[in-house]
Amino acid sequence: MNLKEAFRYQNKLQALLDEAQGILDCDSNVTNVANTYLRHKVMAEAEDETILDLPQTEYAQQITDIARFMLYLLEEKGRLFAAIRKAKDALDMDMDSEVSLNAARQSVARTFKRMNDLRSSEQLLSGGGTGYRINAEGNQIAYRCDVKRVTTINYDRKVIHAALGKLNRQADETSNRIDLCLVTSRVDYAVPFDVNASFAEAFETYLESTNA
């Protein structure tokens, strides 16, 4: 598999772990609850009746196997992580650093683009201002007036525009290099089950392998 497929399989293993953990985190799945109705105490002719609470999962009789399956998935994650690390070390670039740096470039580029798109403007705000004056009787009264608002940029647009173009080129070039590495690199890892397998299918495959 290549790195792109390996990252996808990482997500698959984590999804299976999450589902298994969800089963074990539910008390009704990992315990047996028996309710005995003591009817004989109140009616001599009645018999006591015991009813078991129903578990929330179809795997109620395989809880220990589910726990072992979780440990197996953790081991597989460890194997896959090691294989991915080895594949990354063989690249001619530090992928993790480049991905992080490229994200920073793209973030700065978004800010620069917003600045590059700003334009000077002028608008009239009707009745947008207030003031006070003294009337003929000597009293202070409020009045409203229009406001002319002029907005101008306070930076060198040419510098921002040039930097934006350079950042976009660098980000695109790095993205292309990363994409190429993702599909051409080789990760030495044999998948234990198909990436599209359901939890039930993956668990069944695991049980078959342990009983083989």
C-alpha cells in the first residue's frame, strides 16, 4: 500500500477500536443482571420468577473476545505506525514538517488575500453623527448630522500582492509534492482485513485467525 492508503487504514483501525470500546463501555453489555420477582412472599400459591435483563449488543456472549480484539487492533495500529514512519523516513522530504508549514502558508495567504481585496471607499452615513448646541433660550440640545466616512488602506498593496502570489505558488508546489509522495511511496504493511469491512466482518476475520 502507499501512504495515502495507509492513512485511510489508520482511520479504519481507529473506527473499529471506537466501536469495540463503545460495546465494552456499556455496563449492560459487560454484566449480567438478574431480577427475581419474589411473588411467593405475597402469594403462597405463586412461584418466584427470575428474568434476565437483555444486553444492548449481539456480542454479549463474546465480551472477552471483544476485549482481546481491542488489544489486537492496538497492536495493528502500532505495526502500521511503524511502517508509516519507515516509509516517511525514506522520502526526500520531511512530510510532517512540510504539511504543517504548508498549512501555515495557506493561513497567511488567506489573510493576505483579504487585504489584497480591500479597496479604499467613501460613504455617507445619513444621520450617523450627533452633537450638541445651545438654543436661543440658552439650553443645550442634541442634534444629528450626516457623517462622511472615508476608508483607506494603510499598507503597501504591491508588497501584499507580491507576497500573496509567492505564497500561493509555494503552497501549490508543496501540495503537489506531498500528493506525489502519498501515492508513490510504499508502506510495508499487510492489512488483516479489507478497509471496507464492517465491524462484524473484521471481528469474524479476527476470530477465524485466532482459531486457525
